[in-house]
Amino acid sequence: MLIAIVHYHLNRGGVTQVIANHLRALQLQAGDLDLLRVVILHGGHQDGWPGRLPGAPTLDYTIRAIAGLDYDDQPREGEDLAGAVQSALYDLGGTRQSTVVHVHNHSLGKNPALPSALYRLAEDGWPLLLHLHDFAEDFRPENYRRLIGSRGRKTPTETIAAVYPTASHVHYAVLNQRDAGILLTAGIEPAQLHVLPNAVGEFGALPSRQTARRELHRVCGIPTQRPLLLYPVRGIRRKNLGEALMWSSLAGDRGYVGMTLAPATLAEIPSYQRWKSLAASLGLPMAFELGSVAGLSYAENLAAADRMLTTSVAEGFGLVFLESWLAGKSLTGRNLPEITLDFVQAGLRLDELDLRLQVPLDWIGASRWQRAFQQAYAETLARFGRPALSTAAFRDALDKLSHDGWVDFATLPSVLQQEVVELVSSSSERRQQVLAYHPRIAQVLDAVQPSQDTIAHNARVVRNAYSLAACGRRLMDLYRDILSGPSDGGVRPLAGSERILDEFLKPERFHPIRVEA
């Protein structure tokens, strides 16, 4: 069996980490190692990829660069790329009967030639596993426009339909039940659709908290006695940094918020710098880039934390909801039910998370919020080629987003978020007003100790359901099912592909901060 893993690059990042964990997971399938070969096909960049991956000492895998597979924003046909991939498979002894082509994020719009190339491979009978971590339809208009501009004279509907080929030998893997439900709605057959959650690796032994806090104080000046809420993310827009500042404002002198990494892409830098400057100008108890400060390791950051924090408004898989327990930390902040439902069904207890962080509408003015939200949403729909909602439909949507004169902080554009942070940071009365509405946040900031029973229980759940060993078993079972399944050769575009966009663009999923410059 040859598994051909296809991705744009092997640079440091989320999908690259998933690929590395898949190799480690396959390594644990000892009974299959003699029958398994893996090749990783990528676009040529592999910054940070080790010479030999730790944790996969005897797995038979090779790495090969493929011209034309890297990120590319130019509209190109996929014939040359399909030929290059197919030649590599033949060179490695691959056949249609013994090979699974496992492709990550083909439909994200990072290389418009890739979907076309995969359609050709499917027409030639190669078994495909199209693994979707993220969607261009999920409020990524630039990516989506690259996709619909990539296929010459075809209409946007025809182009998107071809991005999602359907056939008995073309399978889809998604990270959770939300994405599975969306693809089922669009018309993917249940037999071709598989939920494949990411694996979660262990952290190993952490330094002592006392030692880590002393080092954090020495390097960053964070007081050793202040409870530290650690937000272990890059500061990109969908991570909702304004809400992390809101937590810092609510904490006052009772706590500290720390973020680990700056954004890695230029498009994210302006927003990040605005929030960083605001925190400094208000003197908030908040530190940035703890994960890149000289001499401080991620393990030291974890050891120093009293709790983990999440304020994100959108996730592909939601690793933070699982990793915190393996670090022996409770998780507080924002719940994302469309992501966490799978985790709760597996047994996870998320008692310290809230669905919203509500603030009084009269602080900013209901009409200001409504106008700003409506304008941002209409502009976003237009960038996807969609008309604005009718007045009645939009009014219904707004009614669901505000309750009894309070509105979720995450639905505010950043300029209004900034105003709220400034109001709370300058007024103990306003701070207490918000905390009275959110007793769970008040408990966290009062340094009420988290339940050690919950932490231990959740760690057991994660180790049982999301371990490398569990991932390896899922992968091998899926690869075998694909190779033993039918292959009739008839490939068709996904007729209901537009429904994917319909589902992701629902107004209740919209947050202006995701699409702001």
C-alpha cells in the first residue's frame, strides 16, 4: 500500500503538524508497517521540517517536491500539475489498485490549479481522499474568488462544483460533525464522507510552575503572584484579540493575560499591531509574544499558566479545547458549539466556557452596531458574489444576536470593540456591571481554583479518543476501505456545491473582525 500525502508545503503550520502526527500515528500501527509506504508530495518549501521525523523511526516514508504544487494565486489549468503528480506516483511504484492519494486542503484557494489537477486524477481512476481542514467558503472571500476565477469560461457555480468531484473512488475527510453535515447537505454521499479528527500529542513533563513564573517575571515583568491566563495562539483576526483585551480589562490588578505568538502573514499584522498598541496605551495587564521571547519555551509558558484562555470566533478543529487538559490546565473563555459538540459527545466537560461575552448595547448605541454589522455583512456577501439580505431577513438575524439590551462582544466591529475595552478599563463600575452578568468570568478572575477532577477526567477523554494510536487506527481503516471499495471511474462535479457557501455565510456565523483589513 502506497499512501501519497499531498500538501502545498511542509513549512511550520497547522496542516504540516497534522501530517507529522499522521506519520507518527502510522508508525504505531506495527502490524502494518511492512506493508505500508508513504510519500509526501509538496510544493518545495519545508522550513522547519526535520531530516528524520521524531516519533517515526522505522516508517518507510520519502519526501518529494512537485513543481506547481506550492501556493499560487494565478489562474492556471491543472493538466501539468496532474501529470507531475502522476509521474511521481509511477516512479514510486504506485498503481491505482494500491495507492491512496491523501490531499490536504485542496479547496482552500491557495493554488487554483490543484482542484483541476485532482479532477483529472480522479478521471484517470486514482483513489482520492480529499481532507478538508478549512474552507474558502468560511469567510475567506479572497480565496474563494481565486477559485471561481480559475476555470476559464465556466460560470462560478460550475467552477465550484468541479472543485468537489464526486465518484465512488473519491472520498472526503473532515474534522468534525459540523463540516460533515455541510457536505452531506451539499450532496456528498455518506459512504464517501468520513470524520477524521486530528491527533493530539502529549507535552511530556513540564517545568515547575514556580521556576517558570520566576523566568516569566525576569523576561517579561509579569508579577509572579498574579494568576496568568495563557492564550496559546498566533494573533490573527479570527482569534478575536479584542476579547482577550476585554478579559485583561476585566481582570484589572487581579490577573494577567498572555498571548504566545504574533501573526506570520502580512495581512494579519495591521490588526494585531492595533490591539497590541491599545493594550500598551491603556496599561492593560497583558503580555504579547510569550512564545517567541528569547529563552522562553512553550513548555515554560504552559507551566507558568494558571488557566488557558480562548476567545476565538472560528476554528477548523479547535486544538486548544483538547490540549489544555493534557497540560494539566483548565480552559476558560468562549465556547464554539459547532466545534466542541464532537468533544462533548466524546465525554469532555467544558464547564468554564461561555457562548457569549455580553456587553450593554447602550454603551455603543444599538443603531451604530446594527449599521456597522449590516454594512460589513453586505460588503462580505458582495465579495462572494451574493446579494444583500432583505430588510426583514436582516432584522430577524439581528434580533437573534442581541438579548435584553445586551450584545455579544464578538459581533462588534473592531472600532466598537476598542471603545468597549476603553470604557471597561477606565471604569470599575462598568467592570462590575459586566462581571455581574458573567459570574463564571468573575469566579475565574477571583482565582477560584479549577476542578482537578474535571482536568483529570478531560485528560483521560483526550488520551482515549484523540491519541496518536487512535488516529493511526482510523487512518489505516480508512485507507483499507478506500482501496477495497468500488471504482467505477465516473466522475461528476458536486451539483449542490453552492450549499456549502450558503451554510458558511449564514449571518449568525458572521463576525466583522474576521474580514476587516
